[in-house]
Amino acid sequence: MTARTGRRDHVPSPPGIRAVLFDVDYTLIRPGPVFDVEGYVRNGRRFGLTLDPERWPLAQRAAWEAVERRRAANGHEHDMSLIPAVTRAVVSALAGEEACRSTPEACEACARYQADQWWDLANFTVFEDVQPCLKRLRSASMKIGLVSNTNRDLQAVTTHFGLGPYVDVAIASVDVGVMKPEPQIFLACLDRLGCGPEAAAMVGDNEYDDMRGALAAGFALAVLLDRRGRQRKLAERGEPVHAPAIESLDELPALLGL
């Protein structure tokens, strides 16, 4: 992991960065309201379920625990069933144990429906700061790649959101059989870009998958995109933070010295 301090000040960008890799979900594209608590509650009604919005914090923790269990079982191998496992955990937590015991078919059908929504790009929007940032990087002759833990066709993603003119290479975990933070997925993208890790930066929203993985692959820089400002709040309390961290992609070009 990069140096951690009690401040959120940016660390200087290493010279000679020639390629920037980006995570996709929550970094470039924003999941829509179907994945919020209101979306789950609304879709629960399709299946005769009463999902309790007050249990949302419990559901969020259940989702995280589901991911951790899958990691423990499968390591960093690409996991085709990760999203269904997450939606199943969320629905179960919102429905409660009694509902899951009495109507297991309805709970499972709701979870499958929610998982299917994840693969529909109509349920996502591109963050407003993405295209201006990519355009600025491209104008500076930066090579641009995407790395994502997903079953998606990333070519479809770049086309749908108008990112094709800026993205040189896109690698999904389904393409290489391993998921971030496994260094192999990062290096596979760099290999296709024709760039070594010593001249590459990674930008993503997940400290474990994106930061740890890129640094383990030898990247010169790993930038945490913290859109909710959590790192800043930690720094204000004097707690350790990841450096560098930015709250918008508008900050990235300057961080890279552009």
C-alpha cells in the first residue's frame, strides 16, 4: 500500500507516467436507483415480498460479507456468481429470516431479478467528470485502459457511454480468469497497451482491489477516487488515509502533472 498519513495532501506524481488505467463501476459509471434501497423495496413487491428499508445498513454489511465469503472460497479467480451472491444476501437481509424461510422461492426470484439488472447498462449513467478527464488525458498522449471485475463486455460499455474514442484497451476479469487485486489482470492490460507498470497509474474507488492490486503489479502510482469524501473526513480526524486520494476526476490531470 502507498504511504499513509493523517493528511489528505496529494503526493507528487512520479515522472514519466504514460498510461492510466481505470476501474469501471463506481469509478466511471454510476449504478442507478434500482440498486438503492428504494429499488430493492420496489422490486421486492414484484415477488410479493415486503422488504424493510430500515434494514438497509444490515443489508449493506451482508453484501460485504457475501463478497468476503466468495473471496475466501475462490481466491482471486473470476467469479461468475459474485453478483447473484451479493443480491441474494441483500434481499435476505431486507426480507428477514422468517420471510426467507416461508417464501424462499420469492426471495430467490427477487435476488435473481436484481442481479439481472446489474448487466443492463440502461441502469447506469456515466459520471459527469469522466469524458472531460479522458479527453484531457488523450490530449496529453496518455494511453488509457480499463480493468474491471466483471462478466460484462467492456466494449459494449465504452460504446454505450461514448468512451470508445478515449479507451485503448479494456480488460474484464472474465477475459483473463482472475479478478483484482490479482496483479495479472493489471499486467494483461498494460501488456496490450505496450507500457510497463513503472510508467503506469491506476485510478479506482476500491482501496483493496484497485490500490493494492496495482501496487502489487508494480505501478508507479495508485490513485484512490473517493467521491464521497471519506478520506478527507478521516484526515480531518487525524486518522490514516490513502495518498493520493481525489474526490473527482477533475483533479486527476493536475495530479499527473498535466
